[in-house]
Amino acid sequence: MKIIRMDIKHGSVTLMPETLDDFWVLYNVIDRGDTVYARTRREIRLNERYSRPEKGRRITAYLGLKVEDVKWDRSMNRLRIHGIICEAPEEIGEGSHHTFNITLNKSLKIVKENWMKHQIDQIRRAAEKKIKPTLIISIDDEGYCIGILRGFGVEIRAEEHITLPGKTRSEERRRALRELFKSAVKAIDETRGGGEMPIVILGLGYVKNEFVKYLEGRPEIKRSIIDVKSVNSTGKAGIYEALRSGILSKALRYMRILKEAESIEELLKRLGRGRGDVTYGIREVQRANSLGAIEKLLLTDSYLREASDDERRMLEDLMREVEEKRGEVIIVSTEHEAGAKLSSLGGVAALLRFPIE
């Protein structure tokens, strides 16, 4: 993310998304009721006072929108910001609806009445850290699964399931493994699209090590391997196990997703042990906040986005109070397993400094 101008005193921040992960940040930073400014294309109709208006023409203009909705269009790699025009040239006028399509390297200005500390922190982290997407392959004698790990979660890109011949049919088994490795390499090439990408190899048993040896014939892939780890699960489950257990910390030490996963695992661990220094559900979390007990406030991104106006104001007050009391606010993406787990607890929880009854 490129920060073009940050004027918090007057409530405005001008940004330019530079990577796909930046869309996740903007998706969570832009709220209903904010004003967003961007250059856009808009059709204007001529002579609309007549019964048969002339054909309209499209013009480029710099507009301000009062935000009503934000959608992240992953298929088109863009952010769609919908709202009511509140500032525009005279020929366009105000009061009608419009949608900005924000793409990579297109700047926009966001104006808020109040910026939350965690929102500014998200933007600054995105500006400071240029996170490379990481390719993860989980491979074993049942097949392989390839995913790309980005800041917002894991995107599964390829899977293949096989049944190897028994150990007594050793030659057939070796042939089947070679075919599996050949297919996995082809899938890696297609996923990387000819570009460089860090690679982590996961698996149970000896197959992952045999695959690493096989890659000696593809040095351009092998030199991209940054870690090889053992997991107890196969396929997609192996990738999620690696995220939960923290064994990807070498590859992901700068990535937000690891921090979120670790926080949710700590939450579940405390709940499993029946400890009193954890709570969930909005009422219980509010009570913990009134006692100054919250060390980390955890909310899912969907819980925030889907809140009504009154609920959003309540949540913003809660987050602000937690930050004022030196607590940390962590917004957890529902794009990965940790977010799904927090959603099952109502979308809001807290790790506490001390037990409360």
C-alpha cells in the first residue's frame, strides 16, 4: 500500500493499493458513512428534460461518494465502493448513486469523522511490509494440494488425489509416485505463472522428502523452497494444520494471518481448560471491558461489516475504549479457518489480563 497523504487531523487519508492484499485492508477500513473520493467514469445524458433524451456520453470526473456498501470482487481483482454522490462537477450533479471500481495502482481518498487506531495501524503495516504471496504444497502418498497464502487467507489452487499400489508392487508404486511428482510440478508451474514465489513443502511420511529430491531436476523451483515441514494431516487439512500449529512461522513471520491464527488458538486453548481469563459474546466482552480486563479484543471482519449502524457505533466505542486502556484490537479475516472458528463463537471474543467471574 502506498500512503500518498495522511492528514488524520482533518480525517483524510489518500492511498494507492499496490498488491491484492491491500484490497483486504481497504475492505475492512472503509465503513458505511465514510466519504471516498476517486477519479471515475460516469455517463451523463443530454437534454433529459425532453421526452426522448439524446444518447449519453461518458466522461472522466473526480467524485465524492457517501459510502453505502463495499464489495471485494476477487474474480476481477478490484474493490467496488457503492454510494451516493456528494461532491461532483455541475454537469453530473449530486444525489444519485454511483460505484467506484478501485483497481491496483488507482488512488483514492478516504475521509472519516473518526479514525480508529487499529485502522491506521492496518494501513501503516500494509505500507511498511511488502508481503510476497507464498505457495504451499501439502504432498503425501494420497496426493497433493497446492494453495497460495496471502495476507487475507489461503486460496486453494490445485488438488489431486491418488491411490498408490501396495508396497509389494514396488515398481508400480515408484512409477505412480513419479507421475504424482510430475503432476505436482506442472501444477506449481501453473500456479506461479512463470514468476518467482517462495515455496513451503508440507507432508507426512517420506513422500515430501522424495519430492524435494525429485525437484533437483528443476533447480528454478528448488531454490524457491524456504521450508520443508512435517504435518499429521493430508491435503488441504495439512495446510490448515500448519497454520494452526505455527510451523509456518519461518515463512509467515511478517504475515497478519499468523498473528490472527495464534490468537484464536490461544482463545480456544483457554476455553478448553476452563480458564476465567477469556470471554466471548458481545455482552460478556462489554462487561470485561468495563473492568479494564481486555488484553486482546478479537472481532471478525464480517461481524463488523454486517453490523447495523447502531451496532457499529457500539463496536467502535468498544474498540476505542479497549485501545485507550492499552488493549489490542485484532480484526480476524473470515477468509481463513481462524475467522470461521471465531464466527462460531459469535464473532467477538477477548483474551483477558486477569480472570473475571
